[in-house]
Amino acid sequence: MATLTTHARTADPSPEPEATLRRGSRRWTQRNWIGGSFGWVWLLIVMVPIYWIVITSFKTSSNYFSQNPMVPPSEPTLENYRLVIESDFARYFLNTTIVTVGAVIPAVVISFMASYAIVRGTGQRFLRYTNSLFLMGLAIPLQAVIIPVYLIIIRLKMYDTLGAIILPSIAFAIPLSVLVLTNFIRDVPKELFESMRMDGATEWRTLWSLAFPLTRPALMTVTIYQGLLTWNNFLLPLVLTQSPTQRTLPLALWSFQGQYSVNVPAVLASVVLTALPILLMYAIGRRQLLSGLTAGFGK
């Protein structure tokens, strides 16, 4: 009888681990009311100026000065948008698109190939120094080297061209892109690369047939992020261009502000039109951007 009792005690699982897991899961499922409250407060703080910009862009100049700035317009108008579009807005939009595409695509391609060489290359000491050189680029702000960049562009006789904006944008986009892509390629199992080599694949074939599909989230991340930075770049167009035909949208906003110093709704209408492509780009690639950044820096 004592033996059966002993076996029964041994066979029965202890309820303490189950209770502990139950308490732990209950603790994790509890809602963080404090964090959620701060999140809603921060969302309200961010949305108030956006709301003001949007409703003001539909007001007339007289209504803007006579009404409460936070009250929606009683008679909305699209006159401000028409005025901005007629002020050569299409040319500024095209210039910004050319600069963004011309800078982001080469920067991402170069960074991808450099990251693959750093991770899978044979000359480890040289590639380690190369990686350190790329990382040093993260510590150099654009404002610190804008004068040397200006002098180089003058020597190359590229001043007041879109290429003068594209080349420095590529250079400053590479360091962070290399950092993100290197982390992704380093996490690809080595067995996959070895199996490709055993099948007779060249490094170029391995790069585009294996590494490229597996690092697509990281490529989307750096493409979207660098696209946003290049689209919003103000300093390079300001310093490296002069004629109105070479202006980009951020610089055109500044010129709109000078031209419509009293007509504030027209200035804010240009802000809305400039921000629409950025919002569209972020809405399309939001999940890729957040997941790529989290995975790239968290691994």
C-alpha cells in the first residue's frame, strides 16, 4: 500500500509549475494602462499640428486671420492648392523624384554588394578595415563636410545640377545601409552558401540567387528609409543648386514661404502636397520598414 502511494505521488505532476505559468501568463496579458495613456497623449500631441496644417490649407487668407486657427474652415477652398501647382510645382516634384531614385537605387545596390563582400569575402583583414571605414561614415554629419563637398562639386563642374545632389546623397546613404545589410547577410546560415558553392555557383550567382532573396526585408528597409531622407533633404539642394529649375520640393517650400509670406494657407498647401508622397511611401512599406529595422539591429 505504501509502495502504491509512493508511485502515485511520483506519477502525479506537481501543480506548482502550472500555477506559476498561469500567473506568469496572466501577468503578461495585463494591459499596460500607463504606457497606453502616454501613447495616446503623444499621439494627440503629434496629430494637433498635422490637423492644423491640413485645415489651414483649405482656408482663405482672410479666414485664416479672422477665425480661430483650430476651427475647420466654414467655406473650404482649393484655391491654395491651385496656386501652388501653378507655381511650377510639377517641375520641383520631378526634380525631387529624379534625385531620390537616382540616389537611393545606386546606394542600395552598392551597399548590398559591399555587405556581401564584408561577410563572405576572403580577405578578412582588409574587409574588416573596410567595414570600419563604412562605420566611421556614420559619425560624420553632413553639416560638417558641406564645404568640402561644395568645393568638390565645383571642381567637377557639376554645380547647379541634379547630379550635384545625387552624388553626395549616395555617399551619405551607404554607411547605414551597409550596417543594416551586413547584419542580415551575416545571419544567413553558412550551409546555404556552401551548398551553392558545391553546386558550382559563382559568387555573383550566389549573391543574386541566394543572398538577395533572403535579405529582401532589409533591402526594403534601407530603400524606404534612405528614400525618406533623400526626399526631405534640404541642405544639399540649398548649397549645391542655384537656379529655380533645379530646385527640389524642400527647397521649393522655402521659396514658397518667401513668396507667400502673408498667405500662410498657400504655404501649408505646399507642405501638404510635399508630404503626400512621403506618407504614401511609408504606408506602403511600413511593415517592411519596422520589421527590417527591428530584425537588423536586434539580431
